[in-house]
Amino acid sequence: MTTESLLHQKTQELISAAGLDETKKDKGFVERLYPRLPLIHRLFTEIYASHPDAENQFFQFIESLIMGYKAREKALRIRDAEKAKKGIWFLSNELAGMSLYVDRFAGNLKSMPEKLPYLEELGVNFLHIMPIFESPEGESDGGYAVSDFRKVDERFGTLEDLISLRKKMHATGMYLMLDIVLNHTSHHHDWAKKAKAGNKGYQDFFYTYDNRWIPNEFDATMPDIFPESSPGNFTWNEEMGKWVMTVFHSYQWDLNYTNPVVFREMLENILFYGNLGVDLLRIDAPAFIWKKTGTASQNLPEAHALLQLIKQCVQVATPGMAILGEAIVAPKEIIKYFGTGEFIAQECDFAYNATQMALQWDMLASGETQIMLNAQHEILKKPYGTSWITYTRCHDDIGLGYDDYMISQAGKEPYQHRKFLKEYYSFSDNQWMSPARGALFSSNPKTGDARISGTLASLCGLEKALIENDEFSIDLSIRKILMMQAHSIFLGGLPMLFYGDEIGYTNDYSYQNDPSKSYDNRWMHRPIIDWEKVARSKKEGTVENQIFSGIKKLLSIRKEKALFSDLSNISWLSPHNIHIAGLVRRMGNDRIYCLYNFSDQAAYLTWYAFREQGEGSEFLKDLWSGEEFKIGLDQEYLIIKPYGFVILEPK
Ligand code: GLC
């Protein structure tokens, strides 16, 4: 049993062996580390208590932490200190993000800097670069099957290109977000290759089994993630003569975090990314990192403990790097990734507001807001000091992950309602009722579940309207696109646009001809950017121009008002009109109302909706249209156009 003083003493020895200077240069580091040591030790031993070598492993782990800090360059340490001075830097309304694939957006990393002014013009200063570390072409899952966590894939460039891009970005006030694929590696990763060659130590990096007994036990309670392309959770590996756990695709081998060596190796990779200058680290699929037979092997307490431990370590070694947990799970489970109990706001700094994202699509299809409001009691539990990534689309499918009771409480039958949504968004020849052109992703005939693929524009009807050359519908779909963007931009959190959506890219069906992609229809919404199309965004009146300039304006409105910082300052207006989703953001005496009409008819809202919020002003000005309204006099109601919205500031 290690006492606190022994813990301290041994750590001190490691620190001096690493040549750090506790009294001067590295004082900040030890001041962060020492007070956290007992907690770090407790978390580590809780997870690895039954491991025969736990104590020894712990000090190796601490050594990795020390080395991670030691490798941090001066410029990044200065940046850490500047961020700390700002308080919780990432809550700011001045940050606005975009996710993109460097190859599909710019060609490669070297060409990225020349595209930065385009992003700057739009108002984007936070870049999520989709996975760029080595990943075998053809078995890459868009880069989420990593064969080397430290080598940039040649397709994108080199590590030096990445560092040089980051330096340019930081110099112009931009922020960088990268992924760490924590749950699995490619089967071409060195660890997997050694496991295949028979190395028992590396076989223990993964969940490997000689026969089907334990795999069957797992499969009995674990859902299928990709039921069409990769059913089941295990794959037989002929070379090894064993079954290996592959929750996602058969070429993605799940890492075994019951092995502390795996955790240490991955912590070193996390700190390596921190030292590349990453401002926000997206931890891919954290819900899956701990497995247990008899459970769904998602959201287990040990997964949370591992994340809490990662958070502590990052705060010590690379404190300027915030953490985003990509947990796309049930609403009440997502919230837990911000930390619970003594770890509130001490786990992930960010999570995706996947619930609201999906509900936005629910509202667009149904024209009604009740189900969305029924989910707020979960969503609004987000603790102060943490934040959401808010978005309309990302590189993944849209999962209708909110709970059935939220649907029932709105008086709808959950199965039928989900069926309606899936039919509404997936294109078929007899899809007479909907302008959306998407496709079902990962349909599971066993459960009836399915998710939805398609670009923002195609799902909002632009693809169909353009094919039919129907001016009225083109206009309507642009209104939908902007309303959906406005809804996510003012929702509270860091808005993350998905590249291509800023100029209305519709689905790209060319993936169907590429055998390495044809099994995965998420590629339909991952466009290859044509810079001539982008140039049309400059030409007044074009579709691209209307969308680009609309989003630009929305981001600039948000950037101007500090109350759009994520201060947990949101309340929803009561549903006087079920078609209108309305919220109020407050800071001190300031307040702004954001209201969205999700129906295809003009929607009328009683002015009482504002008065009951305590609104005393006579006038409200719409920051979007410039229009001014006199409460209750000019007209009896506030009227919002079909798929229109208003951002109202009292005068
Ligand atoms: C995450 C990624 C997704 C990927 C999966 C497996 O959910 O966003 O694109 O397929 O993890 O790595």
C-alpha cells in the first residue's frame, strides 16, 4: 500500500531523474501535479486494483506524464498560461468551428494555409481536422482505423506540415482540434501485427479468444454498431488463430484497457497530440472503451474513470488542451461525460449535443417542437464550465438517439414516429411527402433501427429543388438551411460547421463506385470541394452566396454578443405555438430571444411569450433582418415566416 508521503517521494524522484527544476522553470508543473497525485493514484488503482503489477505500472504511468510535460515546447507553455488567464477560454462566443478533411477540402496539409483566409472570411477560427494519422487506404473508416498514431498519412503530408499549419493557425488566432481514436486501432497497427505473429504480450493489447465462448457471451448483450457492413462484435483472425473483438468494422481491433500498459501507451499518444499544439482533443467513441460481459459494453463506470484520469493528466501535463468526448449515446448518458459526483466538470470539457442535433431534424420533419422540449430536462443538466459542440451535421450519420418516452409524452407512438422520420429523410421513388434526399445508414433488420445519411442541403430539400429547377423550393430549402444553422449557432456551445455545408453541397454519390467506400453511405455527405463552386459564393444571388453570406452573418452576430458565450444561460420559452422553438439567452440584464419556426406555414406567437419571461421593454429588434417590433401594439402577434427565425434583442 502506497502512502501519500511515499507517493510524493517516489514522484519527486522521478521528477528529478527527468531533470526538471521544481523550484523555478517547472514550478507550475509540480504545482499542478502534486495536489492531484492522490486523486490520480486513487483513480488508477480503482481501475487496475486487481492487476498483479498495479503499483509498478502506476509509477511508469507517472513517468509518462512527466515526460509528456517535459516534451512541451515553450510556445505552447506560454499559450497554456494565456488560456489560463482567460478563465474557461473555450466557453467564448468568439469561437466558431468547422470540421473538414484536408484532402477533400484543400488537397493536403501543405495547401491548407492558403485556404485559411476563406475560413476567416466566413468567421471560422476553430478547425477540426478530420483524422490524418496513418490509416490503410481501403480499410480506413475515414481515418478512424489508425495504424500509426504518430505518423501523418502520406496522403495528407507530414508531421512537419501539420506543425507548420498549427503554428500559422495559432499565429492568426485560430485553434486546432484533432482526434485521438482511443477505442481501437487498425489491424495493421504494429501492436496488432505483433499480436497476429503470436506475441502474447501484444495479444493482450486486444480482446483475443481461442474459441467462441466468451465472444458469444459478449455478443449476447452488445448491440451491432455497423450491422450491415460489419455484423457482430468479433472477427476470426486466421494468422493468430483467435477471435478478436471488433466492435466497429472488422479491421478495427478494440484496445484492451484492462491492460494498464495499453492505457499508458495511449496516454503517451494523448500527450503527444497535446504537444503538437492541439487545443481541443476529440476522444473518439469514449463510450466503448470498457467492456464487460452481460452489459452493452457502453458507458460503463470504468470508461468514465479512465476519462476522469485522462482529464487529470492533461490538466497536469498539457493544460491548454481541452477534451471533447464523442459520446453519441442516450441523452441521460451523454450528460455523464461531463463528470458526475465529485467529478462534475472534471471529465470531458465538451460533448456533442447529439440529442439536440437529432431533435432539430425531428422538428424539421414534423414541424413540431414538443419532443425537443421534452428532452431539455436532460440537456440542460450540462454543468457550468463545460460546453457543447453544437451542429446540424457532421461526418457521421444522424442517429435518432433520444428516448422513446420523450416521443410518447408528446402524444406520439415512438415506433411509428421514428418510422416516419426515417421515411421522411431517406429517398425512395414513392417518397411523395418529403423534399429530403438522404439514405438510411446501418439499418438493423433485427431491431428496426436505422440512422440517416445525407448533406444538410440535401436533407433540407435543395438537391431535389435544384434537379427540378424549382425556384420556390430552392428558396424554401435555403431558408431551412439557414434556420437549421441559426438554431445550432445560437444554442449555447461551440458551433461546429461541417465543410461544404457553408455553400450548400448536396450529396455526392460517387462513393458508390469506389469499393473502399461503397459499403458506407456516410461518404455521400463528405464532399470533395470544387473551388469554382466556392467562388460562386462571391457572386450575389447564387445559391452558394445566399448560404455562405447567411452563415457568415449568423456567426458575426454571435461573435458580437458576449451573452452567446456558453454560460449555461439558456431557458426555453413555453410552447405557446408548437411550431416555434424559442429560447432566451441571458447575461446580467442583457437578454436575447432566438425563435425558429419549424413549420411550412407562417407561425403566430403571442407577445405574452415575452412578457411572461419578465420582458419589460417595448421594442424588440431582430438582429438577423434588422426589423423592429413593438411588443403587442403594431400587430397582435409576432409572425415568423415559414422556416424563418428571429434573433430578438430588447431596445
Ligand atoms: C466515431 C467516428 C466514426 C467512426 C467510429 C469508429 O463514431 O465519428 O466516423 O466510424 O467512431 O471509429
